[in-house]
Amino acid sequence: MYRYDEFDARIVSERVSQFRGQVKRRMAGTLLEDEFKPLRLQNGVYLQLHAYMLRVAIPYGQLSGRQLRQLAIVARDYDRNYGHFTTRQNIQFNWVALKDIPDVLAKLAEVEMHAIQTSGNCIRNVTSDHYAGATKDELMDPRPWCEIIRQWSTFHPEFAFLPRKFKIAVTAAEHDRAAIRVHDIGLHIRKRGDVVGFEVHVGGGQGRTPHLATLVNEFVPEAQLLDYLEAIMRVYNRFGRRDNKYKARIKILVSELGEAEFRRLVEEEYAAQRENEKIDLPQAEIDRIHAYFAPPELAAKPDKSSAFEALKAEDTEFARWARINLHPHKTPGYTSITVSLKPIGGLAGDATDAQMMTVAHLAETYAYDDIRVSHAQNLVLPHVALDDLPDVYRELKAAGLHTANESLITDMIVCPGLDYCNLANARSIPVGQAVQEVFADPDYQEDIGRLHINISGCINACGHHHVGHIGILGVDKKGEEFYQITFGGRADEKAAIGDIAGPGLKADDVPGALKRVVDTYRELRADKGELFIETLARLGHDPFKEALYAAG
Amino acid sequence: MTSVRPKLKPDTPKAVTAWETATGQNVWMAADGSWTQDVSKVAAFTGDEAEARLADAQTQEGIVTDPYFMEVTETGEITGRETLRETIRAKGPTVSYGEGV
């Protein structure tokens, strides 16, 4: 992984000192909240329903054991013994006191972490495939490019005050696990002959006006990537709306200008950029960053592991976990593990300090000190030998981290909702838990197969409801919570925005209604291999709407 | 302002609530104008007095942040359209969290 150089370390440390002074002045009342707010947001500090919330950056979701252990220490010493992993592959602490935040940031700086650009109208954490560098189906490891973009965008003086926040995702796999089509910029790494380049999608996003990104350029060669990104950002910075917060994202600009005009403006800016101040990346610099992401030296192993096969044969629970939570690794004898943070009745994405310590230990002992946070709010150990799976599983089980539900119906993306969030209109977590309960039976879940349910507690869509196969949106109707259901969304390479099924449901009615929908799918699917989303596409939404609103 | 809440009529009983600046904890204004973390000690105000109390809170920047009106009954119980939000704010999340799960 990338390691700080002396400049990185100094910048982060100086930022901690600067923020310490700002907090001191805020508490003295000499800095007013209206003045302080943009400063705290630049350091990842929100004021939520109950307390301040600190969002810490985890670049493209990658952590070392030492870093995760430090996050556990922060959770234990400054929060309420847990943290919440987010869809931006970051972590949030929900109860941290403002007076302590400078100390927390100093602790993070000790392990090369910070909270810079995790909020505000700037380029946020660049996200990526959580199996990057390990998965069989990738063209190459996208993380070096995430790091290059991170370095370019961090403290970029021109892009510190954009019209709105800005999110970039990068993938290099055919199966898109980074949701690039619902990002402000989504990059897909491609190759033409020997030349590496990027397919550039612009103007995707969720929130109150969901859009899928437009393919703006099919191939930008790698050396010119930053020039091209710079051109997009300049067009956005110049023409993006600042008069209306709800129309300020680049998706609105692309939509209002139209694809052709937006592309023309970008090309014009790009040409000027190439003429006047091009920033061609030298190959030596590309190579230097790539060197930080050299694959671990995995000892050669046979395809099959006798220890793994033996435990599968004797322990059906382990066998189920292995069927569901493992992802094929590019190296024979190895696998990637999803550590589910979605136990039935738990809080999606939450991990206690003790659980974080367990995963840190496992990473250091068995997984080449590499941990990822997935945008679906789980943790991943990307490089684990099949031989070590029995030991890893035993430790995960002891820590309550062995839920076998990766990409199954109970592996829901759930925003904090009205239980924590100052913007939410309705609760998400208890509804998510109630939905999990009706699908809790492991055989039932496995029979249903891959089905993504995503829940948001307001139209800002932090719970990605627009791209859930089934989406749930909490709304407030005269003080009462209702839940609107959408069908047909997806975040992968066949990205789609879900369609609203009809009137909202009361919270208590949601689990039963979804069970009817899912059971209808089980009756109507062509065969067991046809996913819910495929049956929905084949038959249309009507049978499922009918099931949704049938008398319970 | 972080929190934009619905407008309340002058004669609607209301309490003043905010976040303690140093910690972020929720606080409510008691009858004597002091801040309490105990929502049962909240005082209900109306009319000009309510406006004066809010204005006073807004001058206490180092102590509290983003004070606003919250609808209550005459005896200080949370009521009105934002009952759920304000109850969660007063009592905490409706779900167990952390080691309590």
C-alpha cells in the first residue's frame, strides 16, 4: 500500500495543529459556528442528531492491520466502542466530542490517516473494487490509479470550492463492484494493445435526482488521465450551478447541457490544457506509485487445500460460509474473504473495537496485512491461503464476524437514518433489521440467491436505494414514517435506477410485503440460477407490484 | 445553521434546544435559562419570551451550537410533527448499538 513520504506526514501533522487551534477558538466562542462549519467539514467533522460525527478517510478502502487497530483504539478511547463503515469505504465515529477531535486526528496521523476531504464541496475519497489486486476478473490493479488521483485531488487549489461534493470511482474488472455509473466520474481501466487507458463516465449520481453516468470518452491514455480529469473539473467548476444546492452536482450540468455539448466543452478545455499546461504523467512516476502496490509474495500452493476440504466436509456451517463469502483469487491456493458486518439484527457496517482488533490480527497473521472496506459496508481480507481458512474462520466466529451472507438478501446497504442523521426523515436501521429477520433462515437466503436490498432514510440516498434490486426509501408524511419501494435498480456494469412501485408502506408492513415479492420471484423464476433482477427484467414489474400490495 | 426546522406559531409552546459546543451533546434550556442534558427539565416558552430565549441562546456560541425551537406541550413534553425526531434526539437511537447489539 501507499506509504507517506516526509511531505505527506508534515502536511497531515500541520493540519492537525491548525485544526486544534480552530477548535480552541470555537470553544472560546471567538470563532462562530457559521465560520467554523466549513473548517470542521474540511476535517470530516459533522454535527449530527446526537453529537459530532467524525468521518475518517480510508483511501479506496484499503487499511493495514496497524491502521485498523488504531481505529479500534479511537473507538474505544474516544467513542462508544464501535465505528461505522460507510459506502464511501470510509469509517465514521458517531459520538466523538469536539474537544477530543484534535487528539483523535493526531492519533490517526501516527498511522498515516486523516479526515481531510471527507466532507465539503471537494473531491472526496476515491473508491474502488474491494477485491482490487486480488480478483481473477480484473485487467489490472486499479489502486495505483486511485492513489494517483488521490494525490492529484488532495488540496488541489482549483477544486477546493466546487459547486458541490465530487465523487470518483475506479474499476478494472468486467463485473463492476465500484458502482462507477453512479459516480460523478466513473473510470473503467481498459487496454488498447499495450496502451493502458480509461473509459470515462461522467454525471452519474443518486440523491433526489438520480442519473446514470454518460460515457464521455471511450479511451483516455493513462499518461493523459490527469489532464482529462482536470478538463472535466474545470468545465464543472465554471458551468456547474451554484444558485441551487439541489441542482449543483455535475449530473445536472451534464443533463442540462446534453451529452454532446458537455463533451464538446470538455474536449475544448482538454485541448487548451494540452496546449498550455499539460501534466503528462512521466512513466517513472506511474511506475513509482505502482511499486507501492506490488502484489504480496504468495507462496506457490496447490489449487486444493486438504485442511479446507476436510473442514468443509465436517462442518456444514463453515461449508456454507465458504460457499458464500469467498471470492476467487488470481493465485491458485488463495482466496478473498468477505468479513460480513451484517449479522441478522445487527447494524449494517458497524464493528466494535474488539471486532476491529480481531480483523487487524487476522490480517497481520494470515492476510499479508491487507484489509479492505467494501462499498457494501463489509470488510474484506483479499489474500488468504485456503489452508488458513479453518483458523481464520474460527477466529471470525469467536468475534461474531462469521455471518454467511455476502451479496445475499440480508447483506443490505443501510444508511444511519433518523437514529443518527440530522438530515434523515425516517429510520433505516430498524426497518433493515426487520427485513433481515424475515429472511434470516440461511437455507432460504441461499435459495433466493444474490439480491441487493438497499435502504435510505431520506432522498439524499446515502443507503443507495436507487440502485438496490429492491430499494427502500424512508419518507415523512405528517410526522409518520412511510417507506417507498423501488424495483430494478442495480449498481454494476448493467447499472439502472430503480422504478417506484407505488404508494409508500408503513414500517411494519415492509418485511411482509418484501417476503411476498421474493416468494413471487421464487415461484416465477425460470430456474434456480435466474437471479431476482433477471426475473424482474424478463417478466416486468407488474407481478411483483401485485405481490407487494397484496393483502398481508 | 446546521438544523433547519419547521416554523412554529408564536403562541405554540416551544422549548429551546441545542448542541453543547465542546462535546456535541444535546442540551435543552431550563426555566432559569441554564442548559440541561435532562430533557425532563425542559421549559416551555411562548411568544416574545420564546424569541428572547432563543436570541439569548444564539449569543452563547462557545457554550452551545445551533439553538432552535422544538415543539412541546405547556408542561414540556415533546409533541408536534417532529415528535419522533426530537424523541430520538432526547433518548438516543431506537436500536441497540456497539457492544449492546
